[in-house]
Amino acid sequence: MSERSDAELIREVLKGDQASFEPLVVKYQGKVFATARRYAPNPSEAEDIVQEVFLKAFTKLGSFRGESPFEHWLMRLAVRTCFDHLRAKQRKKEYSYSELNEEQAEWLEQQARAPELNTENQEAVKSLVEKILSQLSPASRMVITLLEIEDRTIKEISEITGWSLPLVKVRAFRARAEMKKLLGRIAKDKYL
Amino acid sequence: MNEQKLQQIIIKAARQITPDESVPYAFEKRIMQGLRKVSEVDVLGLWSRMLWRAAFPSVMVMVLTGAWVQYSSSEQNTVEMDMPDIEYAVLVPVDLSSEENW
């Protein structure tokens, strides 16, 4: 039996065949997980986000007009869900400034001495990046991730997040300033 | 180290972290299970939502009906209380004349 296309599966789901949604989940769950892990390094948080993304996708499938690929629509939903998650987390005040641990500080010092990136200690790098990004506001983290890390354009960010172009520019400016301020605090730290 | 250099290091490091696309075992089953729960019609929830929505219009209807009944009954009372007075005033000459005739 030939593999059904996304459009065929979506049509079946909209007709009431819930089981046709499963192949879509299987096909795209890896990519949704990758996006969720960028904003939620905790495995259970990432799982909750992915589940929420697919639940939203299922309930809002009727609004998918098929003008762009299903994957793009789903990834937009994933990024927006991650943003909601960051905001909810901020409301619970889970963010707090914390100093770098010895391993992270050592890695940074090493980077300062030798510009060649040492990727040996991947876990330290990951936790360092997460520690810094987690101290940014949700909007700043979102913009820095999309603009600087994923290397997306302002227009792409606008399409993904649903923010207007001027709003993305303003948020990018604020995010860079916030990042600079945060890194200034770290630079003044005794380890550096 | 200044902030600029620190930022470059952090961004460069973040770019080198490859997004992990691994999926927990049978995760799609968990999602499909969640979808089934969503699709089940919550009759009690639906009923309570409908009751809440109907509460305000019901109270408004009750208040308006009460006001209307109050207004109309007070109008009726006024008429009832005035009737003997009118009757008395109208019939007094008749009564007097009939007494004289006797």
C-alpha cells in the first residue's frame, strides 16, 4: 500500500477518521521535539509541549488551508506553543540568576584563550547556553533563538511567530540589549 | 573578556548544538490516547457550561417579569381603590334625590 500524502491524511482526519492523524504524528514528532527542546531542555517539559502541539494541531486542523506545506503550519504552531510555555514558566517565576559552575566557567575561559571552539564537553556547552538563554525574557529568548541561532530572517520570524515586522525588529533590538546586559553581568563575574 | 566576545562565543556554541530529534518510545500512542480523551463528549461539562451561559439571561428575564408584575399590580390597585370614591361621588346626588322623593 502506497504511503498517503499529508493532504490525503488531513482530508481523512477532517472527515472524522481520527486514526489518520497518527501517521502525521509519526512523521513530524521528531522535528517538533527538536523545536521543543530548544526552549525546554527538561525532557518531561519537552514531552508536554509536543503533546500540546499535536492536540492543538488536531483541534485546529480545520483552519489549515493547505496554502503552505503542513510541516510549516505545524512548526509555526510548535514555536507559538513554546512561546506560551516560556511565558507560563516566567509567570511561575522559575527563572533566577545563577552563577556559572566551575565546568562552564572553565570552558568559557578556554574559549577566550583559544578561539577554536572546543566541542569536547558538549554537556557543559549545552548547559551553559541553556543557563544564559533561560535568563532572558520569553520574547527575547524566542528572537535570539530564531534570529541568531537558527539564522532566520526577520520576515521568517514574523511569519512563524505571528508578530508584525516592526514588532520583530523592536523585540530583536531589545533582545540584543538584554543579552548584552546579562553577559555584562557574567563578564564581571570573578571567574572571568 | 567583553560582552561582545562573550556573546559571539555563546551564539557560536549554541549554533553548534544540533537539535535532538529523538522521540521517546511509542510517543505517538500517548498522543493518540490524548486525542481520544479530547474527542470524547463531556456531557456534564457541556451541561454545566450551558447552565452558566443561561444564568444571566434567566436572571434578567426574572427581574423584568418581576418588575412588570409589580408595576401592573400596583396600577390595578390604584384603580380598585379609586372606584368606590368615584362611585360614591357619582351616586350621591341620586341617593339624595331618591331620599327626598320618599
